[in-house]
Amino acid sequence: MNVVALSGGFGGAKLVRALVETLGGDGVTAVVNVGDDLDFLGVRVSPDLDSVLYALAGVADEARGWGRAGETWNALDTVSTLGGTDWFKLGDRDLGLHLVRTEALRSGEPLSSFTVRAARAFGVTATLLPATDDELRTFLTTPAGTFSFQEWFVARGHRDEVDAVDFRGDASAAPGVLEAIGAADLLLVGPSNPYVSVGPILAVAEIRAAIGARRVPCVAISPLVGGRAVKGPADRMLARLAGGTTPAHVASVYRGLIDALVVDSDDDVSGLDVQPIVTRTLMEDAESRRRVVEAALSVPV
Amino acid sequence: MNVVALSGGFGGAKLVRALVETLGGDGVTAVVNVGDDLDFLGVRVSPDLDSVLYALAGVADEARGWGRAGETWNALDTVSTLGGTDWFKLGDRDLGLHLVRTEALRSGEPLSSFTVRAARAFGVTATLLPATDDELRTFLTTPAGTFSFQEWFVARGHRDEVDAVDFRGDASAAPGVLEAIGAADLLLVGPSNPYVSVGPILAVAEIRAAIGARRVPCVAISPLVGGRAVKGPADRMLARLAGGTTPAHVASVYRGLIDALVVDSDDDVSGLDVQPIVTRTLMEDAESRRRVVEAALSVPV
């Protein structure tokens, strides 16, 4: 069975890990957001790709919710001593990946090719792909001005309300993405932020069109539990941009692209215009991860 | 009293530290070799400048003889996992400096300006200057071929005998270097490798000319103790390129540029054509460092 999951960094990574635990890695392809990639201290950082990679490689810091377990922060400590830019928290283990990726990109290797290599080097059996090899960047319009994703999210602590999300860059799907979608028996949208994690993937016109033209079900997992985001500002953004924080509001962002929505049993499914699949959606351990995957797979393929 | 010391990374750093301990930092200027600088994993590494910086900042790993105390190697560990180039041992704390320097150089700041800033940030009171802001690179001709300094020294473990040392790049003295030499009451040449540590400094024609035209004494400290180098391949290089490993052979490399040589009491000063200053030259602690500085300063200024 071939499954393609659209993924951001936190919820998406958990879903992809759950898929691999349940189905094995061979048929699983994660198509990952790159809209919040950034160049920092001269290295290219791909936070969402790396979160999925670390989750699948078993080296993620699960308690912190980002970055690598057993991480140290000594390079950044020197950067701070020197008065350098240190608002983005680059760990030492993490930094090694960015150094090698930056060299690969500079030498002309596409991000997708590097990502496949990196996943293999970390012993990951699933296929990890960036949505695009092109530079697609997420910008947020807020009352305080327009910011790149990481300026808004990290440097300003996502304190500014978001009035609009825009994507800059003319992006084609990375090699392998459309093929994986075409060969999938099931398409999934991870429980990531619909606007800033899944949105940049769907902003690649070829990917949106391929999902729109699907002949297999597409199932999203709601990022909400009891009307609140498990992590991050998805609930505040849904309230402001979609008018509320129910499953119906989540589904409205994916109009025409999903056939079912896995929703938490604490949420109210009234007004939902796609098939609801109700379960406990919090993925805290292997059992709860399996429960979410089984719910998503329960849609008749 | 103003003192300028030409310095490589290990012996030179010890001498500069000794000078600062004895005279205070205000009048001390270190002019440091950059011939073994390299670009590695996309960052610019200046091993000798950094050794002097770390020694003066009190953050050097004295037992290991290079790099920083309390260092970790987690970034390089990831690089190795990914199959990246990992033959040059970049520690995490060290890497932070390279990241900030690389960004500074890319933005157009000269190396000398960055070095002055970095030294200040680390609380160093002496003046640290690269010999040149231009790219001057040391190459070694050996029976196995021609290598850049770090390829020969680190990647190949300096196992190849050296038939010739060449410097590539048309280099001017960095801002401040000629002024410091002109204002010095005493010029010193650190107990560094004459060919690959001091040689690249003297390969800057303006610096060689300024030292040649000096009106104050220039005193070198021999890197030998009992005919052997304290660290590194200086003895093997002297044997092959100068015909022996006595103080006279050291002085022959500096012909016309020095007036006196501080030599270890285990060495034979016969044939030496500059003034010998005999003492114990090994700098193992504050007392021995002071002894070497006092020997060098004993030359009538």
C-alpha cells in the first residue's frame, strides 16, 4: 500500500512516524513543507524536513518538540560571544546537517536529492521529499508588518496576529512528488498548521492540481484537540482567518482537496462537509500513533 | 614598550600569551600566519589566528595543544553520519567562530577587521592581526605530489617529506601590520615552524621589507629543544631543507631578518651567526613563559 502524507514539522512528523510504525517505510512518502526554510549564519536550514528526518531516524528530542536528542549548543554559544545573530536556535548536531546540505546545494545538488541521501544515511526507510526544490518562502502579513516565517515565528515568538499568508517564489514540484501522488493508494494531510505548514505545499500549483485530480481518497488529520492546536498558533490563525476553531473550519481551508477529516472526540463536527472520522488524535505514544493511522486508513480505498 | 611578534599557531600562541602575561596586552601586537587557512564545509577556518585568540582568551585546550577547552564534536559527528568531509576536526565551539567569520567575510568585512572584533569580544587586550587580508595559501611540494597545507598536515598527517614550500596569492600586509612594525621597540619571531608558520608571514613582501629595514632588534625564539621540534614537523623540515637541526640552521632561514636567537640550553650554538641567548625555551607554565620572554627582552633595545 502506497501512502503519501503532506507534512509540516511537528504534527506531520508524528503522523509520518506513525505511518512507518504501522505500515513499514517502503510505501510511505512524506512531502514536506519548505516554506519556512531559512538561511542563517550562512547555512541553509530546512526545519520541517529535518523534524521529519529526526523523528523517523529516532534521534528527535521528543520532550522539547524540535531538534535532536542529546543536543548541545556550543557553536551558538560562541556566536553569541561574538555578537553574531543567534535568535534561531541551531544545535550542534543539527548544524552538522545544515553544513553538509549547504555545501550540497552550493555544488548544485537539488534539495530533494540531498534529502533522499540524508534520510538513507540516517537509516530511514520511508521516502522524504521537499515539496519543491525551488525557493518557496512563506511570508506573514500582520498588523506589525510583513515578516518571513521564521522572523514571525521564532524571532517575534508568533505574537503578531496574521492577516494573510503569502508564498513567494515560482515553484515546481520536486522530482518524485507528483509520481508518488500518482502512485498513492491514499493521500494524507498531516495534523500540521493548515496555513503555514500545509499551505506552502499546496501553494505549489502542480501539487495542488495533482491532489485535486486524485482518484484515491485524501484524508486530513485535524491539528485541533478541543478547539485548540496541540502546538503552535494554528488555532489563533484559524479563528482569525477562517472564523473559528472547529473541524469545519479546518476543512474549509482544504476545500475540494480532502474527502474525510480525522477529528478528535473532543471536537464538534457540526457543519463539517467532509466525512468525519472521530477518534483520539493526540499522538503521545506508539499506541496513540497507531490509533490515528488506523482511523485515517479506515476510509475505504 | 611596543612589541610585535610574528606567530604561527602553537609555539607562537604560547609566546604571545607569555608577552601579554609579562608586559600586559596594550603594547603587544601578534602578526599571525594565514597561509594554512582553509575553506571547509563552507566555512573559513583560520587555525593559527584562532589558536592565538583562544590562548589569549584563556579558552584554549592546553592538553590537546589545539582548539578550545570543553569542546564537543557533535556537528562533525553528524557530518560523518551523512558521509560528508570530516578530515578536519572542527569542534562545535570553534565552529561558531568560523560561522560568524565566514558571514563577515562574505559581507565584505576584511579578515583583519573581523579578527580585531573577535579578539575584543573574547576580552583579549593584545592586538591580533592576520599578516594579510588577501588570500595567501601555503603549498607543499613532496615526493607524493603538491598539497595545500591542511591536506598535507592534517589529511595526510604530514607524513610526506617536504621538498619545497610555496605561497600562492599576491598579498599585501593587512591594515595595521606595517604601522605596528614601524612603531615597535622590539620585533620577535615566535618559536613556530620557520617554513610553514613564519614563512607565509615573511612571504608578504611588505612585511619582509619592513623587517629588513628595521631600526630595532629582531629576536627569534628557536622552535627546537635538543635538535627536535617541540611540536610538529619543523625538525624534519629543517633537516631536509636547511641541512640540519641546530640553531644555526634555524637562523639560516631568517638570514638578514634577525639579530639574535633565543636557543634552548640543550642545543649547540656553534656556527650561529647571530647573537645567541641561551635559556630553557620550553613554555610549560607561567614561570617558563616568563623566562623565555625575559630572555628575548634581554637584547638591548
